[in-house]
Amino acid sequence: MMLLQSQSCRIYLAIFVILIFALVVPAPSLAYSYSISYVEDYDLQQMDMIGWGTAVRDVVQSRLNGAGWSQSFCAADGNVDETDFGSQNSGYQGLDGAYLHYHFGHGCNAGVGTEIQLAHWQLLQHEAVVRDEVYKKWDSTNKWVIVDACHVLEDEQWGGALKYSHGILGFASSKMTSTELPDRFFLYVIDYDYTIAYAWKLASQSCYDSNCVGAVIFDTQGQLDDDHLSGQGYVSPNEYPDDDCVYVSTWQC
């Protein structure tokens, strides 16, 4: 009888340890999804970046798939439109259906705000994503949006998209194309467990010179300071209730 009681105690103890372990250990990154959009083939030939979007896509996929993430969608060139950036109030939510979105392409300052230029963009007909189309729209799954494009974050009002999403990473100047940028960023956030904002700063500074201005916009100070990639460390809570304040950090690379 004593032997049976001892064995039962060990079984209960083992179950207790397993339950505690399940509560303490972060969920596997397989639970996290990402999405990609890229434009390398534009109607205006002088805007073409043939091969670069595909190469950046490959780096992002390799890094995140290697960490156990799953891809929600990947849209390219003429198949990329405003809805992929979460511009709709219902139905297809685009980037807002994944934890992280990475976009590669051109951006510009149109004088009344900055734009993410789409494949059919023309000088007199701006097919683009603008801040007003996504204002307060990022309110579901998404946590971070990376805009690997020139100029977009010169306009801090892009932060208005962050209803419950946490941050936008990008540039407030012109920049050159680079596959080293995403490679180093994901190295820092996955292998080194650096915070997202710090990793973006280090990655941009390692790839560009002082003429380039890197930038991030976050919804709260805590998210700016403490957010890690999901599965790699602490992630600050969503801002609730939502207000109209954002926190911006820029730097010369």
C-alpha cells in the first residue's frame, strides 16, 4: 500500500510540474503568423527593382519559417493593393490577420503626406496606400508592420493606423535596396532576442550611412522600449483604451 501511495505521489508531482512548465514556457512560434507584400515590377520602368523584392521575400521567409512561424499570405507586384494593408473595415483584413507584416517597395513624399507606391503608380495618377486609408484600421491580430521603403515614416501621422497594433518600422528618408537589412533585423530579434525597435535601429545602422534616417512609430512608450518578437521575449500589452498619442524615434544611420 505504501508503495502504491508513493508511486501515486510521483505521478501527481510529475503532472504538476508539467502543468507549471506549460504555464511558464512561451507558446511555440508556430502559433505566430506573418505576411509579406513586395513590389519590384512597376509600370514606370525607371521605378523597377527587379529581383530585389524576391530576394528580400526569400530572406524574410527563411528567417521566420526557420523560427517556426507560418506565412499568412504573400502578395507581389500588381497583386498588391490597399486591402493587403488592412484598409477594409470588414471581410479580408490583409496584414491585420498576421502578427507581423513585411512590405518592400517604393515610398514617396507626395507633399500632403507620404505614400506607399503600388505597381501601377504614375506621376499623374498615384496608385498608392496613404495614411488615411488605414487610420485606426490595425485593430485585430497585427502587432508590427515593417515598411522597407523610402520616406514613408517622414509622416508621423501613419501612427494613426495603430489602434491596437503596436508599431511601424521604416525610414524617414531615401534609402538603398538591401537584403542585409532584413537578414540582420531577424538575426537580432530571433537569435539575440533584442527588442524590435532596437534591432531595427542596429540593422539600419549596419546597412546604411548617415544620410539615411531610420524611424519607428509605436503606440505606447512601453511597446517602443520593451516589445520583443513574439516567442522571443516580453511583448507589451495592447493600448486600451486607444488614444491619439504615438511615440516616435528617429536616428541617422
